[in-house]
Amino acid sequence: MIEVYLFDWGDTLMVDFPDASGKMCDWQNVEAVSGAKNTLAALSKHCKIYIATGAADSTELEIKLAFERVGLSQFISGYFCKANLGLSKGSAEFLQAILTKLDIAAKNVAMVGDNFEKDIKPATAVGMQAFWLSPNNTELQPSTVNVSVKVIKSLTALHTNLCN
């Protein structure tokens, strides 16, 4: 049973504009990914939601400020990043540190992200359930996808995986 959802930040919950520079909380324009608000609202009724981001130049507070700007912070229980974990995202150690802080078994946690190498592979390595957000399946290579990985084309697909 999924008790906690970990979400990647850029291009999973918020649009990562390639021309924007600096910290997302300071960008002139910020935007939630389609379906993010409805999905987080539905999931947060049944389980905890945390952000697991590789943003190396933003603090936990700055990440929260960006989520506040698009109306998503109300659904999020906390934020994990290099600044507060001391580890870079993309490794099993990063996710293991989160599991330790949350004091929860990996089998009860799901990772949702758009990057197979940085989000999905480390999640399956520690025993988490993984949801690979791949709207166009551009990265999809069937030989590299673990059978336990669920490929979703939109965040709203998570509504069918609500926790109990």
C-alpha cells in the first residue's frame, strides 16, 4: 500500500522553462504541469506527498515558495533537496536518506518522475514503486524498463492508484 508519494519537481509538477535562469521561485513566469493540482488534491486526501528534487541551487524554503506561486504547496508535506539532505538526487543513497528521515519502508513509497535515470532507476533500486511520467514515451526503451515500473502519460493517471 502506498502511504507516501515522492514527486520530482521540474517537468513533473512544474514546467521547467528552458530559457529561464536562476531559482524557479524568482522566475517571472511559473506554471504547474497539466493535471498537477487535481492530482495532488486527490492523492493528499489519502497519503503524504513530498518533493524529491535535484535542484542544487534552491533551498527547501525557495522550493516551497515556487510551489506556493502555483497553488500546489498546500498539498505537500515537505521538500527534500541537496541543501537539506547533503546528497545529490539521482542515486539510491538520496532516496534512502529520504526513507530514513520519513521512517518508512520503501515498499510503501512511490516515486513519480519524468527522468528514467534520475528518478525511476534509483527508486526501483531501493524497492520503491515507480511511476514514470513519459507523456510522449520519447525515452521509452522497452528493454530498459523494469516490469515494476508503471509508465504514465499524464499525472491524472495516478488517480487510479489512490492509497487506502
